[in-house]
Amino acid sequence: MMGLFRKSFCLAVFYALVFASAAWPDGNKIAERIFYNGKIFTGEPEHPYAEAVAIRGDKIVAVGNLPEITKSISAGAQRVDLEGKSLFPGFIDSHSHSVYGGMNLISAEVSEDLKSLDDLVAFAAEAKKSGRGMRGDILEILGLPLETWSHTDELNVRFNAGSYENQAVFLRGMDGHTGWANRALLKRAGIGRDFLKKLSEGERSYYGVGKDFEPNGFVVDVGMEKIMPLLPKPTDERLLAAARAALQYNYSLGITAWLDPLADENVLKAYRLLAEHGELLSHVAAFPQVFAKDPIAELAAVQKTRETYKNVPNLYLSGIKLFADGVVEYPSQTANLTKPYKNTGRNGDLLFDLKKFAELCISADKQGLIIHVHALGDGAVRASLDGIAAARKANGNSGLPHTFTHEQFVAFEDFPRFRELGVISALQLYWASAGPDTIEIVKPYLDPEVYKWQYPARSLLDSGAVISGASDWPVSTANVFWAIYQAETRKGPEGVLDPEQRMPRDAMLYAYTRNSARALNQLDAIGTIAPGKEADLVLLDRDVMTVPAEELRDTKVLWTMVGGSVVWTAPATNEKKTH
């Protein structure tokens, strides 16, 4: 499915630019517009539906029935007949690595069409020949399915001989945490038998180790840190190209704002370049990474970075990102669990000291910074909740929307703590599918009491937690309706993943609008259709509030508007009548 989307996306970018002006007479020069005759979802719980919406410039000025709206705007306003289609607030992704997603779009990223190692070898050869996969003199292939790492012997056969004997190759997992390097690259990184022998058992767990301490090429988390510095930094031209590709991708899906965690120097530079070209129209919250090793110094560095970028329009460095743990799938198993993995007897790694993390949480909260935590295992979730609890106890309720993301496993007794502590759960429910990534390479290795609470969205919702919509793009598609379909059905190639955790559709519609705006701490400006808010709107081709789930999955975006300007129009469509 992802492969088909990527192929169509490139064409859609081109056609959108061609047809945008045709679909909107007078382009974006209209000062006032009234949208009517559609299924309008406001995202405001007190009055979730409306008959009409009026905008003036970049702001919404009125919401209600058509006669009321007409009184609030001039007689010359353009009238846009929605012809029964669905009008929504612009969707918001509360965890999207958009710049690096854009980088993937302009790089050599495999798709789900990849079915075998033969396909991978052919893809790599073409990526090398075309130059699309070359990062300096390293061949880099992105987006490998996690099941690939169960076949390191075959990878070593295919990518260490012939034309690859002296060619450095780096295959990167779709999860962003894992990868595989051939011998030429391992040698360059200093990962060899002698290096692995010197490591403790815990340190060695980040590397694939064969007989006699020979590396098999697999790396995860800390192991990736030995490889990544060998890749050349992207040029400003490449960063700008990636950022532009990311914008078009997001807009094509109706996504008008997002939270970009792990905002390093490249990410921040990319957004500044967009702004300098007048192209950063969307609200973007970008969170630098911290480690909770030296909280005072780390937060001081974050504040310095905030000062550097404070004048970039629409870019908000309003929080921090940190990792509580890694990932759960075999052979990685770096997610921190309350009960040990069956095959190793280890619980995975908690990536911070509890006292230091509490200190960080207290200080960040006091400084007005949102705390955004990668917490995947139930042990990491519990430890992270303890840190937020320390901040709430020390500072009172600051009202800041501290957020955990991923939460693949949550212990039953921790469900109510999300509501009690005001922690938002940014879930990637596109992953809640019954298949190899949730069953074969997970279930055999976990205690049943841990495994039973996998992606426990409904349990969190029922306990009063606020759930926001998130994709972790480019780990997976950012398509909102594919994610809502999965959240609602939890279907996969091997059946249904715990049907009791299915989510109601309205909860997911709020997750990608109002609740994600809360996660960005920008609900006062975006996230709902209400007077005074940004005119961020998206028109959909069907009534997404009532269609069956199977039809919901195929929902198409007809146009996307940011701040009153149309930034995306679907190929060859003209879905509005003007009078």
C-alpha cells in the first residue's frame, strides 16, 4: 500500500501545481469566502457540526448556519458550494519527522512492493547506478522492513561480494532505530571482532554478533551511532528540496500542521530555509533532543537554540524530545519492559537515570517547555509517568501538554495515570495491525501479561486519556485515513489485533484535529473550525463521519488550505462552484 502511495504521490505533486489555479478562479486573491452545502466537522465538542463557514484573509470569521454567516461577511464574498463533501479543520500530526520524511522522498527508499532479497539487490543496484542512493561514497537504502534483520546471513552473502566487496553499504530499517552495514562500512566504523569483544554484554546487545564475536552487520540504537557520522551532512540545497517535498506530501494528505520531534541542526535549518523562501505557511512545533544526563546544561542549550530561531515565522521551539527506550521487535529488543524478554532474561534498556529524568522534567516544566517522550515498552511508560508526576508535584499543574508517543505496551494499572497527570498519548495506530511486526517478531519473546496490552488505545481512551493522532512519518505513511481505518478495525494479514482495543471514529477525528493541536500547545490558533482561528481547512471527497470503514480507507483530499491560501489541489479536479 505504501509503495502505491509513493508512486502516485510524485505525480500528484506535479498535477497539483498544474491544476491549482484552474480549480480556484482568481487563485488565492479572494479576500472573503463562504463555504456551504457540505458536511462540516468543526472539532468543537460543544457544537461539532455546522452548515457554513466564512473566512476573511487568513482567519475564520464565522461558523454556523448560512443565514447567520451571510450577515457576518460582505455581500461580495465568494460563495463556495461544497456539494455535499466533508470540510474539516486541517489535520495535525503530533509526531512527524517531516524533514527527514522529505529526505526519504528524494532518496532511495524501498516500498512495501519489495518482496524478496532479489528485489532488494535489484533496487540497490539501480539506486547506485542512478545516484539516488549515494550519500558520498556510501550506498544508503532506506525503509527496510524489520523482518529483514532475521536474514543477516543472506545480507552478508549478497552485499559483501562482487561489486560490493569494496562498496560501503548501509541498509536502514523503517523504524529509524535499526540498520545493517556491510563489511566495508563496518571496517570504516571500527566495528569488528576486537571492538565487540571489549564490550560488556549490555553494550554488545546493540550489535549483531556471530561466531567468535564476528559482527553480522546488524546495528540498533547506540550501534547506529557508530555509522551515522560517516554519512555526509546534507547541503542546504538538499535540505530545502527535502523540506519542499515534505510540505507537498503533508498537504496532499490534508495535514496543515505538525510536531517535528528530534529537531536537530539539519531539521531546523530546513525550516528556516523554507521560511526565507516564504514557504513555511504551516504551524510547525520542532523539539530538540535532550538526554537527561545533565539537565541544567541541556536545557540551557535548548534555550539558546530557541533564541537562535525565535524569529522564524511559524516555527515554534516549544518543547523537548527524549527517548525513554528503544524498540521491541526481535532482534532489537531495546524497549524497556516490566517483565524480561523470554529469550534473553533482560528487560531492555531504560535510557535515563530516574532521578536525573525527574530533575529534567521539573526544570523543563518550570521553564514552560513541553516534554515529549518516546516511551514504547510498559516499563519505559511507567518510568516516564513517574517523571511527569515529579514535575506536577513540584510545580503544580502548569497546563503544559506533556506527551508520550508510541506506547506500544502500557501496564493496566498505568492507564488512569495519563488522565491524572494530564499526559497526552500520541499514538501511531496505523501500526495496530495483526501481522509479523506485532505477532511473529514480538509475541514469542514477551511475557503474556505484557503482550496482552499492545497498542491499548481504547483502554487509554476509556480511562480518560487524551489521544492525539500521530504517524512517525517516514517510519510509516502519514495518511490520516489509513491510520483511522487501522484504529477502527485493527485488521491485518493475520486477523484482528485485539478487537477490544478498536477505536470509535469520532475519537480519531478529534485525535487528528483538536487533540493534536493541544499536543502542539496551539489549540488557541489551530485544530478546530472556530471564529478567530487560522483558516486551515481540508475538503474530503466523502462523508467520512458515516461511510463504512472499508470506504473510509480510500478517502481522498480534494484541496488543502493553510491560512486562507490553497496549498494543494487534487489532480484534475474542480470540486467547487462559485457564484
